[in-house]
Amino acid sequence: MFYGQSVLNGYWARGLVHWGCAFGDQGISIEAALIADVAEDSSSRPGGDRYGWDAWVRWNRPLYRGRLALELQYARLEDSDAYSELLDSGSERVITHTAVYLEYRRPLRDNLDWVFGMSYQEQRSNLDLFSYESAVIETGIYYDFHDHARRGRQGRAERSCSVATPLWRSRGQ
């Protein structure tokens, strides 16, 4: 819900197929999904309904005393109507989003990890207003409020807290 901007409200659905495999101490997963973002009132929401798909590949393995993880993402979304008559003669917006995430996580003690990560994201659109690039290098401390033995699937905790600070950030068009 967009409070103060109710014209943007809609219903979002994502149907996905997921495959994951662990071999030895490494893991890989692949995910693909169809996306529908249906406007509550498509006649007044810029772009109307949005439809598209996305795909993820995730890989992780032990490295030294920690774990290295890599994620790749690609998404494509298209509007059903013109976003604005003022932008590119009223064209329907098409967005592609590509992202790469690399993270190293090393346990410091029970429930406390040091995390170092790098990411790059690029979004392209036929409407330049919606295109951007972003690169970040960050480090931080991650605290897990649950015992390691009670963690869910994929080693992720149900509740956690992290503090990270960007070491370097670039954002441009």
C-alpha cells in the first residue's frame, strides 16, 4: 500500500519454480518466476498493470573459516499502458534489472558473524527516468537472536539483526 499515493496501489503475485541441490559442502539453487502486479485502478495508475518474470542463481561454499555466497539476478517487467504521455510519446515502460551480489560471512562466535559484501545493480528502461546503476562495498556485524541449532532451512534464522556500513558506494545514471 502506498499511503498518500493510493493511485499506485495494486495486487502483486509471483508464481515460481525453485530447484536446489547440495553437493558436499557446497550448494546451488535456481529460481524462475512469473510476476503480475495488477493495479487497483489501472485507468489511473501510471503504466497500468505490470507483468514480467525474474530468475535467480545462488551458489555458496566454505572458504577459509567462513562461507562465500554469490547471487545473480535478472528481471524484466513491462507496463500494460503508457506510463505518462510526457515520457517518450506515451510509450509503455519496459524495465530490465540485473544484479550481482558477492558475500563472505565468517563466524566470530556463537550467533555473531562478520560480513563483507559487494554488489552491483543495473536497471535499464526505455524511459530514461527509470534507468540507474549502483555499486556498493560494505562490511558489518550480523547477530542472530536464535541458537544455531534452531535455524531453519538454508541456515537462515527467523529473527536477526545486522549493522553494516558502506565502505564505498557509487550510484549513477
